Amino acid sequence: MSIKEHPPQQHVPVLLEASLRLLAPKTGESYLDMTAGYGGHARAFFAHTGNYSGSVLIDRDENALRHLSDLEEKGVRLLHTDFLSAARQLAEAGNRFDLIMLDLGVSSPQLDQSERGFSFSHNGPLDMRMDQRQSLTAHTLVNKASEKELADIIARYGEEPVKLSQAIARAIVRGRPLNTTGELAELIKHTVRGPMKRIHPATRTFQALRIAVNDELRLIEETLTIIPKLLSSGGRVGVISFHSLEDRLVKHFFKEQFDNGLEAELSPLTKRPIHGDIEDVHNPRARSSKLRVAVKK
């Protein structure tokens, strides 16, 4: 079965009830989902708004968009691109929305499909592309990047200690060629000495490679600055982050907005982030998630 033929695996949207409660969708309001995935958040919001034709769903993953065709038939506009490109396009066209969601996590179907190479739990090719039209893959980085480049990526995006990131990078270069997620995970497991911790030793390296392959942090940082232009007056935005690098960018952006006095475009609807391990305890994927919500003045 090819990737295109895969049925969607069950994907429970993270912090859904909290998102609905805080963004409070109303009948007729327009909705922009910048990371639509398989439509978990979107379908719940549409159940409240009923506004399909005034709404837009964005995703880099062609496979995910294919499973949103029923919403497209109801009038929803689908955009197959990254959220920064879409945000620029929509802002330049003067589009405004009452509700915006930005869920920065990798979807469960992406993790579960071994062919996508996101997870070491399912052995597959070293891919990790959210948009399979792009040329750069994890395989390219792992097998072509210099030892220093790999160490920098693992330290910066995986937040591994410098000495450990250097040791992992050195082992990768010596172990080339590496072709599968299983090979890479096993190599890292044998490189990281000491007692086994709660998370697999390869977790941070896999996160780092995924972020680098998809240029995630730059896209997040630049997209956040465009969001106020995409909100109508009184419009609400919710952003869900999953690790400290993402959350730091979101927290800094909102704080900068809120501290801007009379020039601030957004006001907080959450003084502190909503934590998934408290608000969404029955969803294992929500464990590290944080939701921040703001409203356009």
C-alpha cells in the first residue's frame, strides 16, 4: 500500500475542548486552520460556525489534504503549502478571519506511517518531509552534512548538551551510510552511555532533524508576525506548541504584543498557557502541549 492509499489513522486533536472553550466559535464566523492535518480541530469548529465557504484550511501534507475533500465540497478552500507562504498570500489578498488555529505538532498519522520516516518506533526510510515535494530529506542531512553541521543541528534543535551532540554527530559520520530510522536510532542508542531514561536516546536527534528538514522554527517565527493582519477585529487566535523551542517563540511573540501598550494589536485570553497534561489527560499526544490564546483588539 502506498502512502497515498493509506487511510487516516485515528488522530485525536490536542486540547480540543480547551480550544473551543477559549476561542468560543459562533455561528457564521470564518475559520482559518494553518495546520489542518486530518481536520480534527476544523470539523469541531465548523460544527459551531457552519461557515464553510468563508474558511480556509492549510497543510503541507498532500495526504492529509486528500482526507479533507468532503470539507472542500462544502465550500472550504484548501491550500497545499506551508503556513508561512499561505499567511503571506492571504494577508496580501486582504483576507480576514474571526478564528485562527495553529497546531504546531506532527500528526499521529504522520508518525504512524513508517514510510514518512518521522518516528523510530516504526522503521522506515529517513525522510521526515512534511511536504514531499521538497528535495531535502533527513537522509540527505544524515549522510551528507558535515560532522560540525550535524552537531550544531542536534544541539540547537534537539537541545542536547554540546558534548553529547558532538558524540552523536561523530557516530553518525562514522556509521554512514545510514538509510533507515531504525539504523539511526540503534546507532544513537549505542552512542549515548548511561542508564536508560524515560525517553528514547534518539528522541532529541529525531526532533532536531525534523525541525531542520522542514525549517520549522523560521516558519513559526515569521508566521506569528503576520497573524494580527489575518484577524478581524475581535478575532481570536489559538496556538498549540509541543516543545520548548516552539513555545519560546510563541510566548515571546504574545508577550511582545501584550507589553506594547496602546500599540498592541492582541490582548491575552490566557494569562498562562493551558497545559495538555492537565486539560487533556486522556490524550497521550497532549502530554507536552501548551495552548495560548489571544484576541485582536
